[in-house]
Amino acid sequence: MTSRFTRCLPTLLLFASAFGTAQNQEIPPNIPGQMIDIGGYRLHINCTGKGSPAVILENGLGDNYADWALVQPKVAEFTRVCSYDRAYDGFSDAGPIPVTMHQEVYELHQLLHAARIRGPYILAGHSFGGILARLYASTYPADIAGLVFIDSTHEDVRMGDTMFRERAKGMPVPAPQTMKSSPPLPFTPEEQKLVDQVMKRRQEQAKQPVDPSMAHLPPDVLNLDRWARAHPKLPSTAKGLQEIWLAEEFQQMHNERANKQYLFGNIPIVVLGARRANPGDFSERQAQLEDMANFSHNSRLFVDQESSHHIQWDNPSLVIRSIRDVFVAAKKHSLLVGQPQTK
């Protein structure tokens, strides 16, 4: 499977393996939303609209809340909707180490409670955010009213010729940490040199023309996105590379599933796939999408033939309609009805 997860992960891990948390003293621009303390560090969250169940938007790997600029305003017309930045991403602070999927799911749970956003929620996850939404649903099942998987990562994702989870060695995944139990560590002088190099490279990249796939985003959102990408924060790897724990967690999710269908009973689930993000033979990716649709008795799968990996940029109406359909089904405790709109 070719996705932003597989494209971004090696680069992010290369940087992360070389140094710890980038601390930058520049003042960020004004951003919408709030900075919420969840125990000595703050996560950025931006909520709009009113109603329940609330929709929580989960970003892909290396992305930030700005990804949802074309989706959030429309979802806010029928319910409360929140985009946010995970620790180390976007405008959020650095958090405890090591960074694992379980850590990130725990932090989202803490954030929602600290922000007084009542569940149950509809989680809409893009790419790596999709598999995080799945783990959240498994960890906190009472919190979930529905799920939308937007070209989501599957635990059978490949890195090269093998499945990424096959790198797992059966090590136990660390329990979620706090700033008291496992705070970020300071840089060594050698690490600081590498940090300075990466900061310079990122800032130069931020001056380049915008990626054509992001051209539909509003100018103010693009400016915020550029700033966030030019000021990266990366976790210390003193307690293990994120790559190590991801492989273990993917394998753990595979083992726990044990070929069970209907992992989440009959909660409404919509699975969206992006054909252009997976050129060539689509059979393996199709099987992954169908597997995700089998997480519930009450699901729907749709493959957008024209969208790239970021369906929320290329075809936001499809994502909005899918979230609304899950919202209506969750609200009425009913089956999903209708078909999603295409371009």
C-alpha cells in the first residue's frame, strides 16, 4: 500500500532517531481554539458548532489540525466538531516519551475530558489517524458512537516488500506515561547541531510553493500550516524509536483481532478509500478496506476513484456526507442509509 503513512514514516523516524525534542523560542501566530493542559503540557484543540454526538477529527502522521479546514465548518453546521494537534504536532507541546499509539490515545482521552467535551464521540480518522481512532475505540468503547475511516492505515500496511508489523519482536508496549514519570530529555550538544540543521531545512521548505494538493485550503490556514511545519517538535528516542513501538502495536492489534468480524458490534462505520493514492494493483488495499468495513454489522465502504490520499482536500463533500451519515445513524441508533456523494 502506498500512502502518506508509508511516505512520511521513514523521514520522520530518521529525524527522530537522530535527536530529541526541538525547542523553538519563536512565538507562533494566533491560532483558533484553545491550549488545554493535560498534566504539565498542553494540546491544541479547536472546537466549533453545537450538538452531540461530537465529532473528533484525527490527523494523519505528520499532519495538523489545519487539514480539516474544508470539512470542519460544514460539520459544525449540524454538531460540535473538534480538530486538534497531538503532542509534538502542529501547535501542541512536547509530551512524555516514548511516543506510542497507546500514549496518543491516552492523551486524546485526557484532552477531551479536560476540555469538557462529553462522549460518546464520532471519531473521523485520516490515514494514521484512522488506526488511532480504531485503537481509541478498542481502548474506550463506551466513548464511541461511530467511526469514519478516511483512507485509513491498516495494521497490514507494507514497508517495502514486507508488512510493517512483521518487524515486531514481541516486546511489551510501554504503558502511557506522564510528564512526571517520563518527561522529554534535553539535547546533547551533538543532537542540538542536528536539530539546528533540520530547523533550517524545514524553514527553507516552508518557503517553497504550496503542494498542489493543498491548493484548495484557505490562505490563512496555509500560513498556519507552513509555520507549524517549519517549527517541528520531535520526541526523544532515549526510550525507544517510535518505529519500534508502532510495529509492536500493529502486531498486537492484529493478534487481538484474531480474525474476528464485527469488532465494534453494530456502531455505524463508513470506510473511504482513495484509488489515486494506490496506483497499480488495488487488490491488497481493497482487502484492507473491506476488512475495516467488517468492524461492524452497520458499515459502508466507498472507494473514491479520483481522490488522492487526502480525500478531505480533494473531495471534502464526500467526507462531510460520510460524517453526517454516521452522525444521523448514531443519533437515531439506526442503520446507515443512502450512498455517499461523489464529485
